[in-house]
Amino acid sequence: MTTVVDRPAATAPIVSPPPRGPVWRRRAWLGFCYLVLVPGAILFVAPFAWLVSASFQHVGDIFSWPPQWIPKHPTLDGYKGFFGIGKAGELAQGSEGAWRWFLNSAFVAGSVTTLQLFFNSLAAYTFAKRTFPGRNLIFLVFLATMMVPPQVTLIPNYLVLKHVPFFGGNDVMGQGGHGFLDSYYGLILPGAVSAFGIFLLRQYMMSIPDELLDAARIDGAGEFKVFWKVVMPLCGPALAATAIFTFT
């Protein structure tokens, strides 16, 4: 009868890491990095620090030289004027403070961003994953609109918004009233779609495999459900970039 004797497994030789450079060289490089980065950080942070400091100063102190980084006589008049509180608010903005302007801007920017994410992604999905006659030609026309300066379309957009039928006192021919002028609609609707946003999302959607969409269709998903449940979750990075560009 043969007896099997367990032998210890051969251990692999221990390989020491290659020797690193001299300590003084690494420390010198680290010191050089700090020497460059610290002044750069101060240069870029200083305007924001001054913005916060100046918000607590009187107007006369803001324009004094040398500038006062720490307010000698701090005051909240600037914030009271912003929110329209007390005499400072009345002197600054009348009956309502600048917070109303801020809310208007935030509402318009947020609405335009939301509409662009929805409509741009729909158009991008059509150009990227749907096949129909003239698709490439229509997409090229969309891209061509990016070469038109906004100053050229300023007056035509104004006239279109002024003569929208059945809004702002207009009749069926768009006459007699002011249309969408002096309203949120006139600020939001012209920016509801962007050729650049469609281009950005379309290029990203082209990288999504068609097999994923075919699998969803086989499972019984309709075209909009394929778009909403399959394509949109995969376009998170492109949607985030579009939202940042649009809101800014």
C-alpha cells in the first residue's frame, strides 16, 4: 500500500519593489507643487472671499483703499435690501426686494432646463434610434441653425411672440394684443429646444446598443416606454452635461 505524504507547497520568492528616488527629490517636487498651487488657489478664491466680506460692509467701505478684508463696521443692510426688509429694502428696490428678481431668474432657468431635457432627448432619440426618410438631412438642418447668431433671430422671435393667436388679447390672426410679451411664456418657450442639446444627446444615444431596445420591444414595451425606461436611464451623463450647459 502506497502512502501519500503531503509536502509543503513551494513558496514564491519575495520580490522587493524597485527602489524609489531619493527622499530629498520627492520632497523638492512636493514643495514645488505647493509653491505653484497655493498662490493659484489664493488667486482664484480671493474674489469669492472679497464678495462675502463686501456683503457685510457699507458702500463707502467697499470702495476704500486698501480694501478691508475684515469689515470694521459690519452691517446687514445689503441683505435687508436684497430681501426688501425695512428702510434698506425700500431704498434699494421699492416695495419688493431683489429676491424677486432672483426667483424669476431661477424659475425661468429651471423651466427652460427641464423642457430642454425632455424635448431634446425626444428629438435625439428620434435621430439616433428611429429610421425615416430624410433623417440625416433634417439633422444637418438642425446643426446648421447653430451657425445663426442669436442677434439675427432676436427681432423675428419678438414678432412671433407678440402675434401668438388667442393669447394676451390677440385674435385668431394674432392681432390686437401683446401675445406672450411681458410674461413667463415669452422667456421660457423660445429656449425650450436647443440644437446643441439635441446634437449632444444624439451622439451619446448612438453609442447605446440597439439590442437593448430590441429586447425591450420583444418584452412588449412600446416605443415611448423603450425611450423612457431603457434609453433615458443610460443617458445620465449626457443629460447632466446638457442640464449644466442649459442652466448656466
